[in-house]
Amino acid sequence: MQEGEQIASKLVKSKLAACVNILPNVKSIYEWKGSIHNDDELLLFIKTIRDNESQVYDIIRDMHSYETPEIITLNIKNIDRKYADWLNSVVKTNHGKA
């Protein structure tokens, strides 16, 4: 939890994300280096804009204790206009919009 909160705080404080939701108690069963693992993990939902994606990935890779953290971008088909306006007003941006 501490690591997830540190990553989330850095992203929000640096204005690379408007919000980060931390979902605890995620059970992950996966194969890693020839062994099956059954671990309790966290899931972070990071709300940002496409222009910030590369920087967000870099920060996660730098701060995460895993050798290969799961980092996935979900393309949003629709977003509520008021939420998108808020998100764009909070994150730093070069020229992109949500």
C-alpha cells in the first residue's frame, strides 16, 4: 500500500495525473520465471491524458519494486464532458486533451 500511495502521490503532485484510485485486495495468480505465484496486490487507476502517458510509465517503472510492473493504457470511448474538463484543468498539458 505504501508503494502504491507513493506512486499515486508523485503523479498527482507533479500534475501528471488528476486522480489515482487505489484498489486494495487484488488477488493475482500468474506465472513468473517458471513458477506460479499467488499474490495480494493493489490496482491503481490513473486518470491522465495521452500526452502524459510516457512520463507516467517512466515514473511507475522507476518507483515500482517489481522488475516488470503491469502498466496498461485503456482507451476511453466516451467521457463525461464535465469530468474531462476537470481532468484537463488539473493535469499539466503540452497541447492534448482527454
